[in-house]
Amino acid sequence: DVKVTQSSRYLVKRTGEKVFLECVQDMDHENMFWYRQDPGLGLRLIYFSYDVKMKEKGDIPEGYSVSREKKERFSLILESASTNQTSMYLCAGKGGVTDTQYFGPGTRLTVL
Amino acid sequence: GENVEQHPSTLSVQEGDSAVIKCTYSDSASNYFPWYKQELGKGPQLIIDIRSNVGEKKDQRIAVTLNKTAKHFSLHITETQPEDSAVYFCAERGSNYKLTFGKGTLLTVNP
């Protein structure tokens, strides 16, 4: 079975902290994505990566950065967390020749 | 940019009835239209998808129709069951090869 795992299901951080969200996929997929999900807004793309060390901004990259040092791992970084970054964060992976994105279970982040 | 409108935002049906969720999109170059189901506490899971060279696709109780001229596509669930209760998202892949999602529909199937 396809598997995308995220390091934490729930996370609580303070304003100004540096936050790392980790995502690992076991599908040998080239493409990986980070979305945030907010009520009434659906899923919005933050960043994506189509290969190791490659990254591209999505629709809402402000306040975030990413790192992809290995093919299976894609990290989302909040350099200085703010309360408006309280959200559900979803990671997804996709193979180069397939269309389907496979999602992880999500990390619910609360910034106090 | 690309835009996907999804309706309704909430839908309540009786067990055994049909449910229909509709989405419209704006990018005429869109060529791939997946539907995802998200259960409480889980990530979205693909349930069915359709490509632009096909008008309809069916998988047991689930079907998707696509009207490229009108730029809309719909999810049809027949003989609904309580386990169909979830949030459903439509999406489209446009000319920039990214998925753009609708805002979601909360489907409740009442026993």
C-alpha cells in the first residue's frame, strides 16, 4: 500500500518559534506537495518539489520555506510562527508518470 | 489564476438516496479532474477521477461526469450509506500542472 507519513498529528507552538513539519513517502515519488487546509477555504498549495533539492512556490508561500535533501523526505519550515499559521497541514506525494496525489494524515498545528 | 467553484458546501441526504456535488472551473486547458473523500481525522483519499477525453466514468456506486464545453464536472453517489458521510473535494489540473481544489462539500447521510 502507498504510504505518506507526517511526523506529528498535533503540534502546539508559540509565536516566533521556528517550526519543522516532516513528511516521508515510501513510494519513490518524484513529486511532493505541502498544502494547508482551512475551514471554508479548501486545500491551498504552499510549496511543491519535483525532485531532490528542487522546489517551487505554490499559491500561498509567504511565511514558509521547504527543504528536500532526500527523495523520500519533504520538510515544511515556518521560520517564525504566527497565529495566522494555525491550520491543518497536509503533505502529498505523486509519481512522475501518474496523476494521483496520495495524502498523509495531516498535522494540526496551533500557534499560540 | 485557476478557480474551482464547488456546490453545495453542505448536503444532507437520507440513506439510500442519491447525492450530487457539482464543480465548475475556469481554465480551458484543464485536463484532469479528481475527486477526493476526507473522513474525520484523515487525509484526503482519491475516490474517482476523469480525464478530459472522457465524458463519464463509473465505479460501483460512484460516477463522475464532465462537460468540457460548460466547464463543469459532477460527482454522483447512488444508494448512499452512512459510511459515505465525509467531506468531498473536487480538483482540476490546469495548464500549470498543479491541482486546484474546490472548497469542499460536507456530506451527511442520515440512517
